[in-house]
Amino acid sequence: MKKMLFALMLAAAGMTHQGMYAAARTQSRGIQLKVTTMIKAPIAISAEDTSTIADVKAMIHDSEGIPTDQQRLTKQEWVRGWWIFPKRVTIELENGQTCAQYGLVGGSEIAPA
């Protein structure tokens, strides 16, 4: 019943379920990143999931005045491998990659290296 109602709503809007999912994937989402500065003062940066790390560094430069060529941003995440317990690793964020490629979502924390 729910599937039928959903199909009728999509048909009324002139969309198929494939078109709806494609439209949802192409829309960028605004995210709020928590950036910890060298003096351990947290700041909030509003970005989009399609923003590159270079864009995030430019936003930090605008708010804090730190030159982009002097910034090295990192994030920490838990990974599992052949060992028994999860291990926390630090990943350096590269300029050409986007926030979505690194899995940065609202509330993600990044820090200087």
C-alpha cells in the first residue's frame, strides 16, 4: 500500500523513483565543520559536501587569518584491520578532495597537523 501511494505521488510530480534518487544525489548539502585551531580554540565553518579542502582552508583563512599554504588539516577515524581491536588513525586531508570524499558530515571535527 505504501509503495503504491509513493508511486502515485511521484507520478503526480512527474518523476520516477530513479529520477528522484538521482536528484537527491546531485544536491549538495550544507555541513557544519568543527575546526580546532593550534591554540585549541574551536571554530565552526559552514561548508557544503561538494566543497574542496582548499575551499575549507580558504574559509579558515577568512575567519582566522591563517594563510592557506601554512595549513595542514587532519581528521581522525577508527579503522579495522587484521588486528582484533579497532585502531585510531590520523588522515591528512588533501586540497583536491571534497568533504564528501572524506566522509565529513555535519559536526565532523578536523584539526591542524
